Amino acid sequence: MNEPLSHDFASLTLDPALQQGVQALGYTKMTPVQAGSLPAILAGRDLIAQAPTGSGKTAAFGLGLLHRLDPAQGATQALVLCPTRELADQVGKQLRKLAFAIPNLKLSILCGGMPLGPQLASLEHAPHVVVGTPGRIQELLRKRALNLSALRTLVFDEADRMLDMGFEEPIREIVGKTPKSRQGLLFSATFPEAVREISRGLLREPMEVTVEGDEQHVAIDQRFYEAEQTKKTPLLAALLLQYKPESCVVFCNMRRDVDEVAASLAHYGFTALALHGDMEQRDRDEVLVRFANRSCTVLVASDVAARGLDVKELAMVVNYDMPPDPDIYVHRIGRTGRAGNEGMALSLCGPREQARASQIEERQGLPLIWYKATPLAGKASGVPAAAMVTLRIDAGRTDKLRPGDILGALTGDAGLKADAVGKIDVFATRSYVAVARAQAAPALARLREGKIKGRKFRVSRM
């Protein structure tokens, strides 16, 4: 009789320093994807895993690649490829937390959309771990600035999105620069044939792990609405006024629709922003900051751009366009209703999209529930304002600025109560702080008149 699989992290044969990282993050029980994959990863097996967002896959491959590292060896031993810079930043932060007790560990995040010079400088002493986007990693390899000859673990995170973005050629070139003996770990939210095909050439007899996202969607109220294409935007506005979600992501299939829908919602009076891959990196960063800190209530996004989104409590997801694959639908709606919270997913289905709705129905094995709503006619009234406003400070880490300095300036000289100050994000050359809407004007005025850490900086309202 087989022993049941243990879901305790303590049951894993991890280095004591990694157990400290696990404990510091408050992890005790493994998620299904962690329990299914970690024993094989730690044993050195190649792996292909299908798991939805929020399933704990970063900790699964993170513990695996850190377990195989030798910090005394000054060479790049692990590489994680991600589709976007936002996701790479997210993965890098998580790995640093897991590895905090490993002395002298160097981790570099190497992504496109950032100046090349500082990244070349950071590679003069090889990092143990590199997290990056395929295009930039390919560029650094061609410049011979990055050496993967000592690589022990290669991770493909969100493999489906990397292929959607046209990264197959860079991925194959990167793989060709790695030792045949290295371990390969591929994680994907969806599992189309393109992912299966490329995995055959990248992995050696991989173990397969599948974690269905459906069980996480019990707390999600899924509602479907029939809508003519020309009526979708006024219907969306009417639904947002009806449900008044504190935070909502609206998914469009095409980038041009992202901009049009966001502009239309802003015209109605909603605090709506667009997010897609054609935007400049700084603009994407600012949109993500404003949505995460609650100074924007509606984010209109493409699937690829939203992969880097890190919002713990998302009230609603809307499919403005029906996704072309049922797995993408599962992945989209899996962003709401997490951690025991209730969530809502609305889908606007045009006459030409009925076949896609039927595929979702078949995938879930349950009939879809259809609702009726009247599109908004004319102007919108009673549009809820975002709870917070973002102030931008033209200074950051290079100015030795820390979140505590900004909080101190607001609660000290500016006279705000601590509960009026929200999320604070400090980047290299700029910082962002969310302030309660009613306090935004006096906070801005006092920050402009006063000083932060004894110095005056330019401050503006976004």
C-alpha cells in the first residue's frame, strides 16, 4: 500500500538555510503543485507542470534551484526565463526571500526595457541565479557577457506566454548554450500543443504534474452576458456601475481594444488605465503601481501584460472578449476569489463568440449561467472614485530613499495619520505613495513645501 503524499514542508530534505526561508515566509503546508513536483525536482528530475496563477509554483521551482546551488562556486548555476519584466521582478523578489539565509548569494534580474550598461556591469562577477526575459538573455549571451556553461537548473516560467510573444527562437538559442546535464523545469498555466512540442526538445523524460484551477474557483460567481460587439463598452460601464467593484481587471484579446476600452471607461468617469506590451516600461510600471495601491479601480489589460500583476485581493474579472482557449478563461478568472475571498467573473459574449462559450461549458462540465443587463445610455452618474491617489516623488533608491523616509515625511511634517497612507513603492530613481483621496491635496502641498530626509524633491500628483 502506497504511503500518502506528505504536504508538510518539514518532510522535504531541504538545506537548513532553505528551511529558514520557508519558515520566514510562513509556509507550513505545501500547495498541490508543490507537493506534486518538489520531491521530483529535489531528486533532479526534469519536470513539466501545468498550474494556474497563485498556485505556488514560484516556491516550487525556487526551492529546487536554490537546493542545487553551491554558493562557493562563482558561476551562474540557475536561470529562470519569464515572459515579462514584471513577472521577472516578482520571481526575483520571491527567490531573494527564500534565499535570505544563504550567505553571499548573488541574484540578478536581467530584462529588456532597461539600460544595458548596468546589467553588463553586474555580470562582471557572475551571479549565482539569473532571472530574465528571453530577448535580453539572448543579447547578453551573444555579447559573451553571460556564461551558462556551469548551469545546473533551467526554468521556463509561463512557457505558454513566452511562445505567444514569439520567444521560441531566443529560447532555443539559450538552451543551446546550456550543458546537457542541467535540470529543466517547465511551468505553464495552459498547455497548448506548441508548449508540448517545444518541451520535447528542452526536457529529458520529464515527469508531468497537472494542477487543475477549477477547485480554486468555488468562491467565484461566474456570470455570462450576451452582447453585440458595438454594445459591449456601454454594457461594461453599466455592469461596473451595478456591481461597483473596488478593483477590476478587464481582459481584451487585442492590444488596440485595450486602449479603446480604457479610454471609453475614462470618458464615462471611471478611474481606468490600459496595460499592454506596446507601452514603454516606465508607463507599465506606473500603471501596475497605481492599480496595486488602489488609486485606479479598473485595469484594462491584455493577457500577456497582466502576467506580472501582483494584487492579493481582486474583486472582479471581466472578459470583454471571450478568450480563444478554455484554459485561458480558467487562468483569467483564477485571479479573483483567492485566499478564501469571494470573487466575481463577468463575460461579455458576442454572437460570433458562442462557440468559445460552449468550449468553456464543456471544460467546466457545468452549464453556464446567463444574465441580462441593459447597456448604459448617455452619461454615467454615481461612478465610484478610487479610494487612493498616487503621489510621485522624483527620487528613489539611488538617493538612499526608503519607504520609512516617505512615511515619516507624510506623518510628520505633512501631518497625515498613518492610516491615510497606503502602499509605498521605491524604484531606482522615483518613488510612489498612495494617499487617501481626501488627504491628497494637503499631502501634496506639504511635501512640496517641506523636505524628505532633509532634502527637497519634486513631487507630483498622478
